[in-house]
Amino acid sequence: MKFVRLFGEKGLSLERLRSLVEVDEAGSIAAAAPDDESRQSQISRQLKQLEQFFHVELKRKAGKTVRLTAEGRELARLARGHLRSLEEFGRHCVGQPGEVTLGAGDSLLHWVVLPRLKKLREALGGCVVHLHDRRNLDTCQALQDHVIDLGLLRSDLVRPPLTGTKVGSFGYSLFVPDRLWPRRQKATEEQLLQELPLATQGRNTLFQRRLEELVASRGWRMNVRLFTESFPQAAQALGTGEVAAILPDLARLSFAVESTWVMPLKSLSELRRDIVLAWHPHHLETRPHVGKVVEKVAKVVEFRC
């Protein structure tokens, strides 16, 4: 008889696995059921029953809260994948469309994915599309945890167990309003970065830290006057004509602001990055309808800058 271990003891149930997944996604038992002590107690009991079933510690007290152990997070990852598969099967049985989740940074969503929404929906064959705005490291972790199906992220982050296919690459350019510096007026990269009021992505980002390091290594200075949460916000600020903006070359794909010219930042070519459509092979095994469309999605989101 198969699965004797799973069905020979009490303690394992879909409800308990769902609670484990909720704790994993929320970060703690308290966060999974805020302001509901009764539900928190129930979750705690359910996790205790799972611990007794698997004979392993799934949660651990951290200060005043309770978080999952490494084993707890691993079981949550496995449970999430199988619960999503069961849910997908149920949707299929009642004639509802499947679902596909795609995670990417705001810039890629804004300038690559959304402008191609029609082709993306055609490639997905009627599936419901969920777009998740996530930073690269968050996208990478979400793929490993089976939270999302596909992700667009930097190639250097795609390591086993993840795999993927390159869909494009881009560098960065300086977008300059004519009113601040007429295009007929010649200038060097150093001069423009130093004299123009600049908008760029905020200081807490890997990009900005790397940009500042490269500029400082050349003995240059930047006249940054506006830090934004995202590059699309910097592009919107550029549209006012009040600032120039350091933006990914991706912005050229759908940039519509007139009276603006572009200077590629060739001296900062080290900022250039390759972008990969990535996925977790095991995750696609449990969601075969996603595996069937990966190549089509990759073709849709291919880009050249």
C-alpha cells in the first residue's frame, strides 16, 4: 500500500498545511492573524500537530513573536506548490480559466510587459494573469518558494534550483529636457551629471549604490535633486521638464515625452545587465499548464535596447 507513512498517523491535513503557508507568507503567527488571538491559538495548535506528525520543529520563538524554522519554510514551500496545483485542478474541472503569476520590477512591468499585454494574454491561452511588482531578490525568493510561476530578473541571480532563458539586456542613459540643456549644445557625461538637476531611483537600491560607486571612482559628482521609489516615477518627473533623469534604456521602448533627448551613459557601461525569464523546474511539474506556455511568454517579453 502506498503512502502508508502519510495516512498511518494523525496530524496531517490540508487545513493545517494552509495555516503553515499563511504563517510563512505573513512572517509570523501574529501577522497571519492580526488582532485575532483565537485564530492565532488555532494556528499554533495546528503547527504543533504538524510538528508531531513530521517529528521536526517547524516554528521557533523569536523575541515576542513566533516564526518558522528552516524546516517549516521548506514544508510551507512544498505545501504551497501542491495546494496551488489542487486549486488549479478544481478550477479546470468547473471550466474556470487557469492562472499564471509573473513577478518583475516596476521598470520591466511598465516598459516591457504591460505594453505587450495583448500578445501576453494570447500566449497564455486565456489564463488569468497576475502581475507582481517585486525587486530582483524578492522575485528570486518568490520563485524558490513557489509563490509565483515566472519571474523577470537579473541573470546573475538565476542559480539552481532556478533556471531560465535570456530575454534581453539594457544599460542606462541620461534623458534630458531641451529646456534644461538644448540638444545642440555639446557636453560630456561628466558635465551633464554634475550640472543638471537629476532625478533617479532612491538611495536604498542596489542600482543607486552601484551608480554612486562608479561615479565616485571616476572623480565625478552628481547633482541629484530628486530620489524616487521607481524609475517610472523618475520618468514622470522628467516629463515636467524640471529635471533630467537617469533611466534604463528600457524607457526608450515607450517613451513619449517630446522635447527630450537621450545620452547613453557609456562611461558607466558596468551598470548594464542581462534579464532572464526564470522559473523553478519542480514548480512547473506541479503546474503543467504554466510549463506549456513558458517558451511563448519568453518570446513575448523579448526586448532590444
